[in-house]
Amino acid sequence: MEDEEDIARLIGHVLEESGFLVHRPDRSSSLVRDAEKYQPEVFILDLMLPEIDGFQLCRSIREHKSLKKIPILILTARTESADRKRALESGADVYMTKPFKSSELIAAVQTLRGRSTSI
């Protein structure tokens, strides 16, 4: 879930070019409901979202029975170690900062995707 449209399109393009199917909910408040329907292999979340912060969204996913084992990648502009720590404590599996290298994003998603299929 990324609130900046240009970055969301870039992320989607990079992942789709690598063969991933990308679904982007319209609103962060509908992410859990959409995820129940689509059952993603990996979540990519920003921490700064308009309706709910990424920390809370991460915790909501971890508390949800059918979603809690799906890996979560945080992709954010926040570079403070306290934010990284808080995100990992909220249930994130990987923490990446912007700007990011496409190859690193793809590698992280592939690794997390492998984890989700082996659960």
C-alpha cells in the first residue's frame, strides 16, 4: 500500500515486469478486506498512509487469522532506526527505505514470496 501515485505505479511496473501479479487496493482502510479476497503472497506497505499508519496496518494484518502468515515488506522514506525497530515489532519481515533499487525490491519480494509458499 503506497499513497504516492507515482511511486505506486513505479513499484507496480517493476514487479509486473518481473512476472508478479500486483493488486493495489484503493484505500488503506480496505486493504485487509481486499486481502481476504485476493490472498496475496506478500504485502508491500508504506508507513505514511492517509487513513491509517503503516505500523497499525501491519499489526492488523498480523492479528488477522487468514492473513497473519503472509510476509510484510515495509517500503518507506522513514530512515530512523526507531521506525525500523517499531515496524519489525509490529510484524514486518523486511524494512526497505526509499529511494530503492528495483533489483533489491524484486529480490526481497522473491525471497518473501518463497517464504509464504513454504508456510
